[in-house]
Amino acid sequence: MILVVTGTVLLSSTVCDREAWLIAKNIEPDQYNPFIEIGRWIHTESYKNNQIREISLPGMKIDMIYEQGQMIIVGEIKKSSKFLKGARIQLLYYLSEMKKRGVNATGKILIPKEKKQVIVVLDEQSAVELNEAIDKAERIISLPRPPQKKRISFCSKCGYQEFCWS
Ligand code: SF4
């Protein structure tokens, strides 16, 4: 099976290599994990007036796309600003994939609970950062076995908590 890096795998690889590997192998996290439920609720209830919501393309599940003046904005909704680094890489990946399809867009990480927005721009420097993140994620997902589990603060909220620690 050929595994490809996706936005979600990139996001996870900035937090936990093992989680990135499990996601890449399509091993479903616990759907009843309350933190996954809360995230789903925030995604559904926030920014309801934006016209285009949730677009799925290969390797991408874009929360929203809309025009703002002359710009096309790709919005990624997050629960909190805790994992901004990963959210930024995920969004850079979406911007890069859209650019390959002829669409130049700007990214926005939207954090409704904190009334916060973070602009993400794909430029020369961030493209290097993205390529490094893709290389790292490709190394992780090509491993024959999941990387060793390591207890980190995120484990208590992770959808694979039972898989790893029960
Ligand atoms: S429970 Fe912890 S070690 Fe396991 S995948 Fe999640 S974050 Fe990684």
C-alpha cells in the first residue's frame, strides 16, 4: 500500500510520531473521545455564515474557503492555539497543494473560542519549512511498525489513548 502524507498526518507529526503513523494507516481513533467530540462541535457551529464549508480533496479536508477582497482565504478551524505549529504546517500544505492546482490562496487559522485568527502565507521560507515537515512525515509513515509510545501531555486528550495505554 502506498501511503501519502496528508494535512492531518503533517499536523500529528508535530505532536506525536506514533499518532501520525496510526492516522496514516487509517487506524480509527476513538470517535467517542470527548476532545474529538468537542472539536467536531466547534467545527460545525463556528463560522456558519461562510458560504463554502468543508472541501475534501486528496490529502486535504479544508474547513472553509472564501473570498476576502482580492484574496482567496483557506480557513482552518482549531479548538485552541495550543498546537499552532502543526496547524501552520497543515495549512501550508493545503496552500501548496492549491498552488499546484493554480489557486493562490492565503491561509487563516481560526480559533473561535479565543476569538483569534492567525495568517499563514506560503512563501520561499515557509515552503522550505513545509518540505522539511513532509520529509519527516514520510520517514515516519514508511516505518514498518508504529513508533514507540511516549507519554506526553497530549496523551490524555488523544483519540488513541486507549490503544496506547490501556
Ligand atoms: S496516546 Fe500519546 S503516545 Fe499514543 S498516539 Fe496519542 S499522543 Fe501518541
